[in-house]
Amino acid sequence: MKNFIKVSVLVVFAIISLFAFTGCEKDSPVADPSALLQQSIYNLFEVSSLRYDAVLSADVSSVSVGGDVSADFNLNGAFNHTAEKKSNFEMNAVADLKDKDSKEYKVDFSMKEISDKVYVQLLEAPQIPGLATDGFKDFVGPWWQIDTTQLGAMGDNLGTLDTLGASESELDESGKKKRQLLLTSNFFDDVEYGGTEDVGGSPAYVFDVSLDKEGVVEYLKGLAEIGGQTPTAEEEADLVAGLSAIDFDGDVYVDIATSVLVKVNGEFMLTDPSSGERSTVDTDFSVSDLNKPFEIKEPTDFKVFDLGAFFGAFLGAGMTSGVDAAVK
């Protein structure tokens, strides 16, 4: 239960970036917008392959960091669930950061997750505020293979894509309950019909939404209970308090022909409960090429990064020694 809150926060951000629903607008052509939007989330989980694009722009103004900080993230990639019931994933990521002194930093990398192997390629030496990254310079260029089974239970927890793309019939009883929970939970409120727009060449319904915090809490509690855990009153209070600091206002797009959620565009607002300071994250996320046949190919030319050796040396002598020990 100690990790319940941390896991819950990650789930909240993943859900908010992808999904939305509830409410009813009188001029909507859909009899029950709540049911449609919830079904669109369920349908997205059952898509066997897709490509995605996401742009996140964050602005933080805080006394604790001594000024304004900004970050722009550009993500794109693909996912597919193979005939062998394996989920493969790839991502290209570029992050541009600017600190309170207007000094600029950049992170540029690609990643692929294929079965129990992860491949990472640094396209530039990462620049991260407050972190010495000189030890990563020798990693720029080639693909590096990481065997996540070396992490034991932690590695198992990294397999978050195992059920994405799988039909409900493929899931075990726990997975089926979690999938069904998507159909009965409310993540958003104040839904208003906004007409139709073209997304990726197909017409989609547009709904304006806000965050249903109580609905998200109930969903996370449901996930925990399916997993055999029941959050304590203190943990639930902490979760409610954390969600009270988050607001979202944006548009959700549902493909008319397939009833699949295909786009989310909006703004997150996060409020520091102690200082009242607010930060914003503008989000634009979309998916395309749904159920199209394509392959995420495993790199054929790569080097091996030994996680066990890295952590052993890192804990003993620091970052540079850990990197030297991990390279094969």
C-alpha cells in the first residue's frame, strides 16, 4: 500500500492525457455523451496498433525555484499488439527546458520496448538542470539494449503496456475487471457538445470537458480493490488532497465511425496548496493509423547495457563508475 499514492498519481496523469467523459449537452446528436465517451476510452484500449503524437508545454512560476521555469516536450511514436499477444512500443522524445536564469537545456532520445527488452538511443548528450550528465556522453549514437528482467519485480512493474491492445477476451479475470471499470467510472464533468471536426481525415465529435475529481478517486480505489488492496482512510485523504490541486479544461475528440477516442487538447492547472502558486501544462495528444498493419522493428545493431552492473557500481562509487561497469 505504500506505493498506492505514487502509482495513483501516474495513473491519473496517463488517464487525463488520453481520456474524458460525463455530462450531457441538449444539442448533442448523441443520446448519452457520457456512455459514448466512456466507451471511446474502452475502445482505445482495444486498438491493436496505433501511432501517436503529443506536445506538452509547461510553465511554472514558483518562489521555491526562484522564478519562472518552462519546458516543451514533443513526443511521437507507435504501439502494436502482435499476433503472439506481445505488446511493442516506440517513442521519440525531445524536451527543451529553460531555467529561472533563461539558461537552456535539452534532452533528445528514442526508445523501443519489445517483449522484455528495452532499447534506448541518445541522439544528444542530455542536459538536465542540477544533474551532472557528463557520464552519458559516450552513450550518444548507438542503440543500447536493456534487459528489464534484471530489475526483478521492478522490471515487471515497467510492463505497463501488457494489456493495451489486447481484447478483453485475452485478459485474465483481474484484467477483465479493470477493463470493465473503464465503462463505469467518471473521469470528467461539465461535458458540452462542440460540434464535429476532422481528425486524421475522419470526422469526430468534439466535447468540452473538465475534470471529475471524485470520479477519478473512485476509479483509482476500484483499481486498488481489484488488485486486492484497499486504501486506508489516510491514503484516500492524501489522494483527494492531491487531486484537489489539479484542474483540467479541454476538448476530447471521438471518431464518429469507430467510437474511439482520437484526440485530447486542453490545459492542466496545478495549484500549490501551501503557496497558492499555479502552474499550467498545455496538452495536445492525438492517435492515428488505428489497427493499421505495421511493425515496430527491433534494432539489429546495438550494444548491451548491464543494469545489474550499473547499479552495483553506482551505489558503490557513483555515476561514472556505474556507467563504466554497465557497458559491454
